[in-house]
Amino acid sequence: MDTETIKKASAVYFSLLKDKVIDENSEHFQIYFDPEVRQTVLLLADESGTYIIESPKRIQLVVQPTGSVFATNFTHLKEKHKQIETKKHFHLISIVIMSFLAAIDQNQAAKIRMKREGISYYALERQVNDLIMNWDSILKAKPSFGEEERIDMKDVVITWKYMEIDTEEYGVKKANRRTRIGLIASAMRLLETEGLIVILDLDEIPKAIPKQELFERIEYLYHDYDRYEMFKNLMTVEGDKHAEDPSN
């Protein structure tokens, strides 16, 4: 490994640290795919607890969930849940984000539509509400629902059901996490901070539009995690699949 290779690899890696994404228009993009430079960048990433996502038109730097020297509010959200007020709100924000990801991680037609139109906070609130009310019905038939997945479903359901339903400007603009819309605004702001979505506020109807970086992160990273797939399946679980046999 010569000095010039280390210099080029360091330039690429620190550019990724700064911007998180390098696209095909960057000089660093072409430099990265030099075999020796790429190997060195991957070594730097591994040693610092980060991960490189490669796609045809861009490369991304992602912080690993554990063992990383670079902490962000998104990847270390669980450890920093006090910043989101309570652990209950951490769980709900996680569900909001997963519900959003499940909505966009579908067929090609759905992806194209989401890229073009996005999803409004109010539509996402209805989607999360339908999901949690479905879980509530399942819990009545099967009180142990969620234990296998290590999710406190009862706590999630109760917290959501008794949250204020606020569709006024205050809930969104002030990110009042005690309201459903405010909680959704907080969740979407986390994704926006990571450069994964664009938030538009048209006619006082805020909506989240996924960026290509998010689709690539889902395809090249999240699909490799069993827990992501488990959560995604939970987002569409039907009550009759979990209800106890009435004959028992």
C-alpha cells in the first residue's frame, strides 16, 4: 500500500464522512473504484465502525449500529432515547419509521409513485393508526402477541391510543411529541437529518418524499437484516394470522 493510494483513499473516506454520499458526478466516485483505493477505503470504514454501500451511481457511508466511533442521533437512537422524551416515544418513533419504510419498500410501481408523490404526515398517521388498532385487536385474542419479536405491544398500543390527535399547525411546526402528528414530524425529521428524505410543506400539508439514497439503503443494507424483514412483516400482519384457535 503506497503513500499515494493512502492519500486518495483518505480523501474519498473523509469526503464520505462529510457528505455521507458521493455520486457519480464527484471526482472521488471514480477514484474510489480503483481496486487498491477501494480496498483501503473499506479498511478505513471497517476500522472506524462504518459501512460502505455501493450502487451504480453513488456510494454511501453508514454508521454501524454498534462499535462505531461516529455516533449519530439516527443510528444510536436507542441509546439516546431520552432526547425523545421517553422510551415509549422511542418505540413509537421506531414504528412510525418502519411503517414509512414498509410503505415504500414494495413493488416498482409503488416506488415510482412514492418518489413522485411521497406520503403526507396525515396519511402516515392514518396508516400507523390502522396498524396499531389491528395490533390491539390481535392482543385481545392473543395477549402474548409481540413477545416473540421482543416488542412491548401493549405499551405501544396504549401509548398511541391515548396520544392527542392534533392536526393543527402547532403539532407539526413545534414538533409536539405528545401529539400523533408531532411524533410523526419528529420521526421524519430524523430521516431528513440523515439525508434520506425531503420534507415538503405545501398548503400546510407536510409530506415526506423518499430520496434515491433511502431506496438504495433499503436494497443494499436493510434487506440483509433479519430484524428489518421481521418488522416489515409486522407492518402488514393480519389479525386472523395471530388469533388463537377459538376451539382451544
